[in-house]
Amino acid sequence: QSALTQPRSVSGSPGQSVTISCTGTSSDVGGYNFVSWYQQHPDKAPKVMIYDVSKRPSGVPDRFSGSKSGNTASLTISGLQAEDEADYYCCSYAGSSYVFGPGTKVTVL
Amino acid sequence: QVQLVQSGAEVKKPGASVKVSCKASGYTFTSYYMHWVRQAPGQGLEWMGIINPGGSTSYAQKFQGRVTVTRDTSTSTVYMELSSLRSEDTAIYYCARDSPSSNFFDYWGQGTLVTVAS
């Protein structure tokens, strides 16, 4: 199972919006509505920010949103804040396994 | 509150095996699946495998034959054993609980660093 594709990095100023894409295939992202996104700060365990493409777990700010079109899912962070600076990983169910993207570093300028 | 507490760091020689534990608390252990995910230094996340409430397992093709996930319901602990270690297996290994409502990882352990070096 090949990894999903994500941009290596994105950046934005506080208050701006950034969008991270996550491209897979019809065997993973395109085949299931089970895309999740994880935030990871340095030396910390990942934390789920979005699941089932666009659902937010309790406690996750509503400035985080997710969507999907075809084989590409996206995570948008609106109203960027300093604490959003982290690595973000997309993950898709792939029918009896899971596949992650390589991660995107979000920098708050 | 849900907690997953993993065993401490390990240093192993190439060819050896390592067994990492993940002790769960704060929920009904026998009702949830558990995953193992690893992260090589400076790299991304990689799914390794899963154990279901009945004890059945499924592994990523990459690790088939080298990884074994087991559980001890009496201590609410899940174990991941990786054999024939090589330097590329140097990574942080995480256990992560499977959400009861969908296919994602809702709680993670703190991670266990496994270093493979001669």
C-alpha cells in the first residue's frame, strides 16, 4: 500500500487560512469516507483533529475543517493561530489496513 | 479518563526481537480494537497492525511474518513484538485505540523509542 501524498509544508500568517491536500487512490481516500487528520507537535503523540472526512472530535476548535473530492481530501485551518504550528498527517482506511500521508509542516509566520 | 501507558525505551542489536507493551485504563479494554503505529526519526507515521476485541489480528503487508500483536485481558495490556530487527526499525512505536464510532485512532500512547544498533 503506497503512502498518501501531501505537500511537505504550508505556511500562513496569524488569522489567515491554510489548506493541506491529501491525495490517494480509489482504494483508499476515494473508496471510503474514513479519512482522518492528526496534529503532531514536536516530541508529542499525534492527536486526531478530523475524522470521517469532515467530523470534529469534541474539543477540537471549529477553525479546523475537512472535505473530500474524489481521491483527494483536504484539511483547512481558518484563522490560523500560533499553536497550530505543527505537523499534520492524513490517514485513510484502505479496506483492512490504514495508510498515512508523509505529513505536512504548518508554519505560522 | 482513557489512558494508554507504554513501556520504556529499548536498545536492541540487529537480528534481535523487541516486545513493547501498552497498558490501557479508563475504559472497557475488551470492547475496543487497538492499533500499532510507528514513526522513524524525522519521518511520518506508518500503520503496523491491529488486534480486535476477540484477539484476532491483522498486519500491514510490510510487517507480515515479523510482527506479532497480542493482548492480556487480565492486565488490560496489549503487546507488539517485532522480530529480526534491523537499523531501519529504529523508531517510536505507538499504540492507538480504535474509535468505537468509526475508523480512526482516538487515543494514543506516549510512544516507545526502539533503537536498533550494533
